[in-house]
Amino acid sequence: MKRSVLWSMVGAAALLAGVAGYRLGTVGERTDTMSMPATPPGLQVLELVLTDLNGQPQNFAQWRGKVLIVNYWATWCQPCREEMPGFSRLQDKYRDKGVQFVGISSDPPDKIIEFNKTTPVSYPLLIGDIGIMESSAKLGNTRQGLPFTALFDRDGRLSATKLGRLSEPELERQLKELLSR
């Protein structure tokens, strides 16, 4: 009798560990492909006004009519840091075709300025508060993970999102598709 109780307890513990491992593995899971939004987001991206690294307000309406790539990132986020040079190259390549990249971080301005000195990018880095970062959930970032990238078409409509590091070739394919519309 003692042996059957012991085996039952071991089996139950193994089952609980398996379920916990599965749930922990999926909570932080990042997708490898870009996803298409099911419904329009509540955030009106062209209505945003955020501060740049010089303390000047930047109104997103200035990019009306452009394909807009908004990247939520942080200076401490290694995948964010890894994707930014590719974003910068694509900004340079597609700038004259109506593409605008924008980086949004809630880090303190001095940290963003220091990052930009060591890893310069060719697009604006703007400072958002925690509310702006949380608003990325309206774009599909329900896990509030970083990096998170949202692509908007020329009309300001959300076209695609990606939670996790976005490769340069994957993003370039998306850009070409948006530019062909």
C-alpha cells in the first residue's frame, strides 16, 4: 500500500512539473513570424507626440503618408540592440521611397543618449513613458515584451506586428509588400 501511494505522489508531482514547465515555456514564447492584426488597434499612431533626444516634441503626424515602422525597445534589451543596426540600414535604403522608422523607449533620456553615441541609428529615437509602452498592448503586444515592432501602411493602418527580434531580411520583405500597395 505504501508503495502505491508513493508512486501516485511521484506521478502527480511529475504531471504538475510538466504542466508548470509547459506554461512557463509558453508565457515568454516569442513568435518567429510576423502576425497580422485581427482587429484595428485602439492606438491612433499618427496622433502621438513624443519627445526626442534634444527635448523637442515630435508629432507622428509629420510622417503621414509614409510607411511607418515603430519599434518599442530598451537600452538593456539585447535583442533590441541586435536588430537596430539592420533597421538603420533599411531606413537609409528606403528613406527616399517613403519609409520612416521610429524607436520608442521608456529608458531615461541620458541612457538613450549614451546608447545612441555607441550605437548610432539613422532614425529618430523618442522617449515614451510607461503608459506609451503599455499602449503597445493595443497593437498586439499583450505580453508587454521587447523588442516589439509595429508596421503601419501609408494610411496609418496597422499592417503587421512582431514580438521579438525582427531580422533585416524579414522586415525588408514586409516593407517591399507595403510599398507595392
